[in-house]
Amino acid sequence: QVQLVESGGGAVQPGGSLRLSCAASTSISTFSAMGWYRQAPGNRRDLVADISGGGTTNYADSVRGRFTISTDHAKNAVYLQMNNLKPEDTAVYYCNADSLFTGRTYWGQGTQVTVSS
């Protein structure tokens, strides 16, 4: 059973930065893509950023230029560097991975990010 464990969430003031981490229990080379989604209360879960196995990245318009997604194959991890945070970035952030072999999608438990003055 593949597990994804997020960390790095917290409370920060507008304009601040946070770095989210997601550790996988298996080699991330077995995933066709990994990504970060977020869900604010009363809203649907939306894509923030994703990265393919080949390294191609994709960002939501609302975070492009402020957030950066990256992977570390040695640590089997995916990261989300979030800069110039805004109150509207407040949400629970979820790590996501798509299996290259089974097509199954895995989710982490989520980590809370709160941006407030």
C-alpha cells in the first residue's frame, strides 16, 4: 500500500513563504505524475501544481510565478515552495500521485496552510 505523508504546513502572514513536503513510501519513479491540490472550506479540491515523471510542470493560474513544484528521487519526495503567500491561499493542501503501472491515484492526509495577518 502506497502512502504519501505531507508536512510543512502552518500559519504565516501575507507575503510569507512555506515549503510543503510529501514523502512517498515507494520510489517516485513508479508514478507517472505527482501533484499538489488544495481545498478550502466549502470549496472543491483543485489542482495547484503537478509534475510529470519527465519533469514537466503545470501550475494553476492563481499560483504561477509564486509557487514551485519539484521532486527529489533520492528522497522519494515532492515539494511545493510557496512564496508571496496570500490569504486566498489558505486551504488544506494534499499531495497526490498517479501510479505508472496500475493507474491508481493515491492521496496524502493533507496539511493545513493558513495565511492571515
